[in-house]
Amino acid sequence: MATYPNTFRLMQRGCEFLGTETAILCGAMSWVSERNLVAAISNAGGFGVIACGAMTPELLDAEIAATRALTGKPFGVNLITMHPMLFDLIAVCARHKVGHVVLAGGIPPKGSVEAIREFGAKVLVFAPTLALAKRLLRSGADALVIEGSEAGGHIGPVATSVLAQEFLPELAEEHVVFVAGGIGQGGMIAAYLEMGASGVQLGTRFACASESIAHPAFKQAFFRANARDAEASVQVDPRLPVIPVRALKNKGTELFSQRQREVAALLDSGKIEMAEAQLQIEQFWAGALRRAVIDGDVENGSVMAGQSVGMVTREQPAAEILAELMEECETALS
Ligand SMILES: Cc1cc2nc3c(=O)[nH]c(=O)nc-3n(C[C@H](O)[C@H](O)[C@H](O)COP(=O)(O)O)c2cc1C
């Protein structure tokens, strides 16, 4: 990789933490972040993260082994905290001596951070509020990802720019903090680094890399879309809390509203409990995302994408995207 002195200076702590040349993570994307994209990102000097999603421990085991076969560079594993076999998945990461585990999708359950640290891995967590971030960092988390509502996939309600102003002045001096959501160009990376971030995480920009196995129709949908096409899902029933998901507007968006109404009716009739209702909603997303990413059904599936999708205009190798981001960041800093 070329030298980018100003960028490297500000990324140094993030690079040391990740063991990489650049402190740019490719955030885990279910179905997309598998061996090929993860290895490509890491081989190019970034930090790839396997999306475990709903995988079984056996599938995760195979995915880690296959990724290792493609790269000798560090990469991480993203685990969803509500996975019913979370501790078995952590055991798989331990067997493979995975260096970094990202806990996503909710507050890490009791004992999970400890179980990961026990085998020597570093733990990255998400936190929706400053108070929770402080608590997680006090209780053993090694680094924090703050992710704003511009991002693709499941999102919180607050914009990245606001989270950055709120979290970085309080935490960045002492802790490693990565900023995610809505980053499409290196100039934005420069801004967050100058505010104290140790690095950044991007998803949308990398989803259509040449090495990504996403279906050509999924990639074409990205190339066609503008920022305003990536909409957050709406909650149909006030009693059924649904974590919003940002995806390209299509028939699948309407199917989701319909599914919510069906699940709400089941809840009303007493046929299912709230936990089951929420699980059914999450299962809807997992299935719909697979349909779009793997089968290429971009009409009925879920084309999860962030608002930076307008800046994704063509297929490029991961190394080229990373080099472009670093170049732009360096230009902004000098
Ligand atoms: C298609 C897609 C799938 C995603 N799946 C996951 C996931 O399984 N777990 C997770 O923690 N984040 C997931 N994300 C979020 C990304 O890891 C990343 O944080 C986000 O894309 C960053 O914001 P950006 O899209 O604006 O670059 C997903 C994002 C996209 C676009």
C-alpha cells in the first residue's frame, strides 16, 4: 500500500488494535461478508469481518477455516447477541483463535465479553447511548463501534454526525472508537479521524466489490440507487417494537409491513408471545436478505443498503476501493 502519512498518523491506534495497515473495517453484512469478501478486504490491508448471522456453529467453523485458507491477515467474526447458540459460536472462535469478535444486535449477554477475552481475543461492541458505551468499556469491552442511522441494515435513530459529536469527545482519548454509517468517501473518514476516531467501518461501499458474492442483480440495484432510495422501514403497530432496517425501497418493503400486521394479529389473538413475535420479524429479514443477495430477487427480497449507496456506481476490487478511500482521506488531511 502507498504511504499516506497524515492518515496513518491518525489511524495508528486503530491499526495497532486491528493489526492492519489501515484502520478501515468492512462491517459484517449477512450473506455478503463471507470468506471471499472478508479475505479480499484483509489481504488489501483493511479489516474484514465474517457475518455469522444465523449460522450454526458448524457453518461458522467451516467459514473461519475457509477464510484462513484465503488470507494470513487478521480478520474478525461478527456474532449476533440474540443467537440462541451464542456461547457455542464463541467456543468455535476460541478453537480457531480468532483475534477479534464483534458483538452486534443488542447488549452483550452476561458472561459473553468475558468468554471472548478468556481466549485472548479483543471484543468490539456497539452502544446506542453514551452511558451504555461507558458501562460496556468499563466492564471489559476493548473497543466501540458507533453506528448512525445512515447505515444499511438494522439501524438506530440517531445520525452518525450527532453520535460522533456526542461520543468522541468523551471517549476517544482513552478508548478505541470506530465510526460507521453513511461514509462513502475518504473526506468523511478524515473528518471523523480528526474528531478523535481511531478508524471507521463501512458496509455499503464494499457490498458490491468484485470479490463480493452478491448476485449481479443485487449489485445492479446498488449502482442504480440514489441516497433517497435507501429508506428505513416503518413500524406498523405501536405495540410491536421493530428495529428499523434501512434497505432500497421495493415490493419487499411492503411485504414487511404486511408481515408486521400478520404478526401483530397473532400477538393480539394470544397465539404467540412478544419474544416469539420479535423473533418472527427477525427471521423475515434474514430470509428476505438471502433472497436478494443470493437469489438476486431484488423486487421481493431485502436489498439492505445505506444512504451512501448513491456513491456506489460500479464494481471495483476491494483493494481499489480501499486505496481510493485512503487517497481521498490523505488529500483532505493535507
Ligand atoms: C447488506 C447489509 C447487511 C448487513 N448485515 C449486518 C449484520 O449481519 N451484522 C451487523 O452487525 N451489521 C450488519 N450490517 C451493517 C454493516 O456491518 C455496517 O456497519 C454498515 O453497513 C455501515 O454503514 P454504511 O452502510 O453506511 O457503510 C449490514 C449492512 C448491509 C448494507
